[in-house]
Amino acid sequence: MRRNDVEQRNTACTKKKKIMSKKIKEPKSSSQSKTVKGKLDISRSGIGFVLVEGMDKDILVRPNDFNRAFHGDMVKVQIKSDGGNGKRIDGKITDVSERKQTEFIGNLQVSKAFAFFTADTEKPMPDFFVPIEKLNGAKDKDRVVVRLTKWNKDDKKPEGEVVSVIKAEDMNDFAMKELLIDCGFPLTFDDAVMKEAHSLSENITRQELIKRKDCRDILTFTIDPNDAKDFDDAISVRNLDNGNYEIGVHIADVSHFVKPGSLLDKVAYERATSVYLPDRVNPMLPEKISNELCSLRPHEDKYTFSAIFQINNRAEVKHSWLGRTVIHSNHRFTYDEVQEIIEKKDGLHYKPIMLLNDLAQKFRRERFRKGAINFSSQEVRFQLDEKGKPIGIVIKESKDAHKLIEEFMLLANRTVAEYVSKIKINKLPVPFPYRIHDTPDDEKLKPFVAFAKKFGYVFDMHDEAAVAASFNKMLKEVQGKPEQHVLEQLGIRTMAKAVYTSSNIGHYGLGFEHYCHFTSPIRRYPDVMVHRILQECLEKNLKVDKKMDEKCKHCSDRERKAMEAERAGNKYKQVEFMQQYLGEEFDGIISGVASFGFFVETVLHKCEGMVTVRDLSEHDDFRLDETDYALVGLRTKRKFRMGDKVRIKVVAANLGKRQLDYEWVPGSNVKAKVTNTALIKQAAKPKVGLKKKK
């Protein structure tokens, strides 16, 4: 489970934010030389259109004016004609600001003197020239991954190098790589980046120790998933003479190693996040940093950035301190080990763990009392064999051990954001990457409230706090009832999407006035930015970053792309897993409805597929009732409503499309209560499947 991203559970749908950029006025004939920035969209016919935020019309760009830009790139485009009299605005690209992707999958053609690479893409793009010395073992007609290395102004074609060869027996590996590449995430780090990473020293120097608080003699430990390799946070505990407790939240000091302007910083910013697929992690930083230099491994001295709190036994924070530290982790716990200690009230360091758990529970209750929304979450993990093929699925729920870490990470994030929010430069707020979450969209909230009322749940719409309280009341009362699934899922869909921005409007889902991401710099670039700005604030040496909003938008965009890749990876594994069950029947729950059919998630495996209206036509003519989230038969009035339990048969599993097709089995409405116990018992312990932590 990804720690400290509880807000992701509370935020499933995108909405327009309160902070909207001012509209760019459409260029007039007097300003035809104006240059604007936008995203290049190339059609199948080869014509390009640059989409500029705030402009009502796209800018048409012909192939001769692409200036080495590819589909999806962020580009600068110069206006050639103003689009008067209803005509299109014409332009030419003057520069590529940001590549959507630099690695591509396709086919290789090799001759004695040179090689050419043709990418697999529906969008027109030139072949790559590949020097013979850059083939890296690839042969003629091989399917390969090629990285763009250069494309100078005078070059007719881009130049690339082979990163890897894709073999027929590695189709599973290929599928995951393809997802990453399609979402713009490079598969590897180039040699110069790796060289820079390996040049960094892990030695703790006396000069650096002088600048830091020394916490090495305080009991400190990490709590992570079983398969974690990058331990980017630790907790320290000790009793104080005044009767309070000192709790330290220690975060890997990535910013000590990754300096602004370095190659490492450049690639970390471009990726902006690690990507967690079912069988692998595509890291934001090389493993030398994430798994060695910065990983808070037990029995090693490590540089950290810390939030240290004095807390009484009522979970009241009496004092907080922020700054750079050095720590020594005494032990590496897994979540399962800590959960066992909490349940048995016995084990290694059980007294400090029980104290932390007690404080975390009190923090949690107070959060919900102040308006945080308590959406529950489940984690679906795949059991994989040695070749990455799914052989089972396990459902894991957040337990007290997870909540313990979550609450202290939330506390640290909130404390850092509150501290920075009070600092001004020339009476203006410090440009800072806040993590914000807007209030629900009325257009989505009102129909949901009307739907919930059909089940007897009444919402107070008086203000934002009242809506949050109504959500929590409903989520508590709906537990164990037939409508629980549908109301939880639809409730999540009313929520806005959390994003990064310098305009601090607070975090609605968490109920925080100030919030940021501070606790996972190994896997999130905004956390690196937060560390740097926080240190500048502490040193009273602030540098105003005029590009903060641009960086925040980039990080939000990369986060969405990572989530897109992760969903696609999970869907691929679902389809691959269900291939073995073609023709078999399962109990399921309707997880969504549309005019063309309804989606069903199997109870046993949590694998979603579709029953189409076409397949239902022999039973009745069905139409979508949007207000009731249902398909309704015109003759029989039969309803297939979101949350209903149905019986389905698996009829098709298309890996290429990542699509499961189900068929409704008539006369088999499922009445049994859905539990996770059967799922967990059905599957053995996970063998390979990797999942994001924190």
C-alpha cells in the first residue's frame, strides 16, 4: 500500500480547480509572430495540432514545420496566420520544450554499414538511424527498444541506440515495457546518469555532521512491505523527562545527493515519480541512490531530513522541530511483523510500537472528527511465477500497522506545509508545491446525494464541512449492507483529483488547511522540491522559483501517467489470469454502467469485465437510466444497477486490448455476502508481485 497517499483513495475523478490560468487571447493579425507553448497532437494523416491551454482554437502545424517534434511533445510554436474569417490558426514549431518519450518499441533493419529503426506507432514519425556500434547485440528484423540519442538541426533523421532486444518468450516483459514507454517513462538510465550516481559517496563526513542534529543514539526503526528495498522513512521514539514522548519522523535526505542542475536532478524531474507495475518498479532514481545511498537500511548511519515532535499521552503535539539529521536504524520491521506485535502485545520493541499505535489511533480519530473523509481501501496484489505470469490474486486491507505509519507521515507532511505557509517573501507566499484537494464538484455530488437518499442516507449540503460529516456518517452506517459497494464507489467518484500547485487551497479529503508531500523523496520529485525549499527557509536563504507552477503541473501530469500505466498493468494481469477460466461462471458485482453495457467485477478475483447491451438484446432492449446508475429493460423493466450482484460467464480474454468479456447468466442473482476472507484463503503467500509502498 502506498503510504501517506490516503488522499488517493479519496480522489478518483478529475475536476476543474479553483485555480484556473487566465485565458490566452487568440492572436490577432498584428501579432502573427507571437510564440506560445502547447502540446503537439499528430493525426494519423500526419497533420499536427498544437493544443495551447486557454486558447479556444488549436494551432495547425504541417509536417514540414514540426522541427524535430514527435506526437505528444510539449513545443513552442510561432503563429504564422491569425485564423481570421473562420480559418484555422497556422503555426510552425520553433523548439521542443519537453519530450513525451525518448524510448520507443519497434523493428530493426540492419545492413553492413548502418541500421534503421521503425517505431510501432499509429502516429507518423520518422525512422531512426542507428549506428552499427550502437546495436548492442541486436540483429536484422529484431524487435527492440531504441532510445533517442540526438537529432541535430542538420540531421535528416533522428539517431538512436538499442536499449534491449525483445524475445518472443519475453512477451510478458514486453507488455509491461510497452505500457511504460507509451506513458513516457524511460526504461533505463543512460551511462552519464549512472556514472554520476556511482560517483556519490556514502561516507558520513565530520563536516556534514556539524550541520545536522545527531539522532543516532535514539531507538529508530523502519516499517515497510515484505518486498521493499528502498526504505525512505523511519520512526524514532524516546521518553522525555517532562513526561512527554519525542517521536521523530526521519526521511531519506535525497536532496543531499541530488543537486539542482545535475544530470540526476534532470532525469528525476523528467520522470517525477516511480511507477509500480505488478511485476516491477520503474524507479525515479537509479538503484544506487534509492536502494543504497538513501535507503534507511538497518545498522547503517544515514543522512535524513526530519520532523521531530514532542507529544503527550493525549496525542497533542506540544512542540515540533524540522531540520537535517543523521540516524542509525536499529531494526527493519515489515508491516506483518508490526501487526502481529500490535495484536499479541508482545515482541521486539513492543512497548514503543504499542505507544506509536495508540498515538496514531488518536490522531486518526481527531482527523475524522475535524472533517477528514474515511473512505476505506483495498489493495489487489498478484501472485506471480518466475516468468511474471499471474497464478493467484490476494486482497489486502489496511491494518493498524499501515495506519500507524500513515498517521505519522500525514503529521510530518502537514507540519512542513504549515511551517512554509507562514513564511513570506516581499509579503508574498513562498512558491511551494502544496498537495491540494478541491471540494466535490456539484455536478457530480448532487446526483449522488439524490441516489443515496433512495437508501435512506440524507446529506447536509449546508457547507463543505457538513458534506464531509455526511459522507462519514453514511460510510459508517452502510457497512455490511447490500448498498455498501455502490455507495462507496460512487462516493469516491464525486471527489476531485489531488494535484500539486503553489496556490494553497487546502486538502478537503484529509481535512487539512495546509498539506504537502515531504515523506517519499526517493519516489516522488515534489518531495525533493519540498526538502530544498524547506532547507532554504530554515537557513533564511530563500530563492524564488518563478517556474514553480510549471513544475507542479508537470509533476501532476507525470503522476497521472504513472497511475494510467499502473491501471493498465493491473488490467493486463487480470486478463492474463482470467484466460485460464474461459467458459467458467463466477459471482460478480456490477461496478459500472454505460449505454453500451455494464461492468462486472468478480467477487473471487476482483477482475473486471464487460457485459454488452448487444449480448443482453435477446432478453430485452436495455436503456441507460443515469439517475439510477442502471440499465433498464424497456419491456420487462428489469434493472442492472451499479452494486447489484450477478452471475457471469467468462467468454473472452483479449490481452492485446487488455479486455475481458463476460456474459450474464440469467436467473442467478447472488445473495451471498461478499467478504475478503475467501479471497485471502484462496491464494497462497505472494511470491513476486511488487506493489508501491506508502
